[in-house]
Amino acid sequence: MLHELDSAPRYNIAPTQTVAAVRPLPAGGGRELAPLRWGLVPSWAKDLKIGSSLINARAETVASKPAFRSALKNRRCLIPADGFYEWQVVPGQKTKQPWLIGVRDEPVFAFAGLWEHWTSPEGTAVESCTIVTTEANEFMQPIHNRMPVILDRADYDKWLAPDCHDPEAVVPLLAQFPGERMQRIPVSTLVNSPRNDLPACTEPISG
């Protein structure tokens, strides 16, 4: 559950929609909160369609994959969140169980993100982003085999450092977040449709 930049709360943001990201200012000396399209579109892409398949970047290959390696060196960002959804296969049921997952005692945390600038053949500029993922920790394994990289607050400055262009200096930050610091609640299948952007999406269900 990511937050857009406008003042209206969001409860179910989907890929290709706009999310808020924290990144260094181009001139240095500060940071900005920028609206980015979720689904990274590399500068060399022919069209926006590629973004739908690049909503996540695997930590294991992010330094070598052409779509991400330049952004890892030069365009890292934080993507603030107060929770995220993941879906669990339930034996004997066709419908997966959605869970709302967060961090204990941290109302807002941040995913490791990368961003890119792309210009269409018609001259339209689009800034987009992706969320870095890693193998699931013991907390997430019963639900899914992957999880977003949640950065420790102590690592925010290093991840955003505008003068650091060495992948070897930042890739070690892309580790599993401690499972004992996480929490989860089962929520309604309302979240299965991005048309449902309602507080009810985040409310716990029994069972």
C-alpha cells in the first residue's frame, strides 16, 4: 500500500499508477518527494509497455541486468509505504488469501527503489520506478518466496548517496528484513481489484 503525492489517502495502488519516491535533488544538497510511475521504463525503451514487466528488480541480478544497472549506479530512491499486500496460495481453494504486511512499531518505512527518465518518440517525458525484491525471510516464506527489500532507517543515507556510483557499495544493503520486526493481517479479496481503493481493503478479516 503505497502513497501517492496528493492529499487523498490511497489503500490499493497498482502497477502503472503513480507512487511517491524520495530521491536526491539533481543539484545536490537535498532531497525531493517525486511522483513516479510504478513500472520502470528504461531510457532506451521503445514504448511504455515494458514498464508493466519491470515493476520489481531482483536484488540478485539488479547490478547486471541492462534494465536496472544504470539506475542502480545513478538513480536510487526510497519508496515510502505503511504496508504492502501479498497473496498466499490456500490448499483446496481457487482464490488466494491476501495479506497486509507491515513493520512493527514503524507507521511508515521505505522500500529500496530505482528510477529512470524516459522520453517518448513524441517528446513526452515519463519518470518511472521499480521496487527491489529479494528472497523471502522466514516470516514471508509461508506466503510467498519473494519480498520487497525494506531498508533499515540507518541505511537510507547510504542508499541515497548521490556521489556513490559503485554497485558493490550498495548491493549489500539489499538484504532480507528481519522477520521478527514484521507483522501481517489477513484482509479481504477486495484488494484483488485495483478499482477498489477503499479503507476496507486494509481491514482485518476473521479466520
